[in-house]
Amino acid sequence: MTNEIVDTYLSGEQVLARIDELAQAVMALGPFDKPLVVVCVLKGSFMFFSDLVRRVDLPLNCVFLGVSSYGGTTESSGAVRLTHDLTLDIANRDVLVVEDIVDTGLTMSYLLGILQARNPKSLRVCTMLHKPARKKVEVALDLVGFVIDDVFVVGYGLDYDERYRNLPFIGAMRFDDHPAS
Ligand code: 5GP
């Protein structure tokens, strides 16, 4: 039997304090001539997104983009599937993509390609976490919450096999293959 162990990596208080700062940084990007289009990349960024946008005192359009890149494992396949497209035309609009984590960069690079082809006025990225150790492609990140070590994190929207998304903190996950009986 394998036990899943989750150690606190970043507390909920640490995350929220950093989101306060990120919200200020988002506001400093404005003002914009039309509401800023803020893209929530589902599912992992739903919690970060909702905590971020409620602290941004600017006119915003909140839109959702569904992307699936992981199966039930902790290894990136590199394959990205669009599961839900935007319901708004972003041509000539200022756009901020809100992501949970940039790991190899493959997902973000793919997404930015799709969004750039729709001719936004500007396209920026805000990620809660950045794991540079596993970078495969270079992606320009405008706002980064935390640069983290090469650990598999769960919580605050991030899952392992569709569990742990509801944890109110970010945990580092490890597996104990020989739990004491
Ligand atoms: P990338 O394409 O940059 O390798 O990975 C991006 C996606 O992989 C993220 O949006 C996230 O869904 C998933 N991912 C990467 N690293 C982690 C991690 O440490 N924990 C979890 N739960 N998901 C991760």
C-alpha cells in the first residue's frame, strides 16, 4: 500500500499575503481603455483566480479556459487538450492569463500561442507558482507569486488525481511506499 503524505509548503496566510501584492501589481498595469480580460485557466487556477480578482479594483471581464494536461500521474505528458474555450472575443483587448503553476512551460506556451492568434492588444501572464527546475520551453511570465522547488504541490486549486484541490494551503506531496503497519 502507498500512503499519500501532504506537508504544508506555503500556508494559506502566506498565499493570501502574496495575492494582495499581486493584485496591486495587476492594478499598476492599468488603467485600460476597456475592462481587462482576466482568463482563469481551469481547473487548477480557480481558487487563485477568485482570490486575485476580488482584490483587483479595476473593471474586469472574467473568462474561463479549460485545459487538461495531466492524467492521474505527477508527470507532464506535454500533451494539452482544450476542454472549454473562451466565451469572449479578445481581439484588441488587454488580456491577463491567470495560471496555477508553470512547470515545464509547455501548457503556457501552447495557450499563449492560441490566444496570441486571436490578436489581443496585450497578453500577459500571472502565475501563482513557478517551478523553474523542470523548464522545457522559455515562457515570459509577467507576474509570479512564488518560485518553488522541484516538488509536486497540491492544494489551493491544484490536484493529484482530482483530489486535494480544496486544501486552503499549498502542500508538497510525497508517497510512503512502506507505511508502518
Ligand atoms: P507544464 O505544462 O508547465 O509542465 O505544467 C502545467 C500544468 O501541469 C499545470 O497547470 C498543472 O495542471 C500541472 N502541474 C505541473 N506541476 C504540478 C504540480 O507540482 N502539482 C500539480 N498538482 N500540478 C502540476
